[in-house]
Amino acid sequence: ANAFFDWAKVPAELRSPKLPYASSLCLFSLRDGEVLLTGSEDERNCFYLFELPRCWWKFFCFQLRWRGKRVCLSVVPMGFVLSVGIIQMLERRMASLAGLDQAHELLPARPLPPLEKTIYSIYIDNYDDFVKVDEENLDQYVGKMSKFQEAIRAVKEGLNIPLNEKKRLTGATEFDILGAHCDGDLIGVKPRKRMLLMLT
């Protein structure tokens, strides 16, 4: 299907979906007495959840017929060049329905949003929010969902999107996201990887 598209007519947000990366998280700076918490949601099998418009199906027909009929893939297929961009647009739409402010999305091409409010990132089907809290108020946040995480969960559950319970984080001070490890103080590669990098 990738060969059938006139790439000059494909919108930039589909060609280049501006995914956040681990290096974006390394911009965080915490003062003494501050802790960074996160809440995460992850979908199950996101590439097979969303149906493409019917006019696209002809591009995803299989060569072999089944019982004499043409069979095609009707969902956003993994491996299709535009799949990530399509899903990223859908995820941003759901974030908008949940009331998340797009100005607070963590993106690689712009500075870190102000941490006075929760900021968030969307990497394909992964939603992660980040909030800076004072150590003395930590107990009221640890292990609890932020209102933004609750909102995005409600939107996805309302659309019958299956979420991955095993990958969920709620008010976590230590976490691994997008290849970055946070131990409560520092965000970067995992300590073991850090040591290997220093040795090489």
C-alpha cells in the first residue's frame, strides 16, 4: 500500500507525527524537596483497534482469495508507513475529548511546557502524564490517578478501547518510559546501561 500514495498530498502530521522520545524527558529539572510522579495508560493491540475508511480497503487486499472472494485488511495495519501518524492523530483527538490542553503535550520540537500543571506525552497508544509535587505532599499523590489520567481512561473506556492493566502506572515515583528511567531524582538511561556506557 505504501507505493500507492502521492506523498506530496499527505498532510505533514501524518507523515511526521512528532513522537516524544526519552531525550525529551531529560529536560526535567527538580529542586530539592520536589518529586516527579507519573500516571500511564496503554492500549492493547492498538494497530488492530481502529478501522480505516472503506475507500482505503482496496489498497490492503490480499493476493489470495478466500472461498473465491477478495479479502482485505480493514484496520490500521502495522508496517504501513502512515499507521503511526493515523493512530497519533486519533490519540490526540481522544486527549482533546478528555479535556487535555494540547499546549501541555510533551513534544520534541518545542520547549518543555511549564510544570505548574500536569504535562503529558502520547507515544502511539501510550499515554503518560507527569506532575511535580513537593515531598511533604507526596502521600496524597502516590498510587493515585491524576484527574487527567482518569479523564483519558474514561474516554477510552467509553469508546470500548481495551486498556492494558499490567502496564498501568498510577502516581508512580519510579518508572521506565520511552527508554528513560526515573529513580525519583534523575531521569536518564537505566543505571546498568549508564555504567556500561561509562565503561565503553
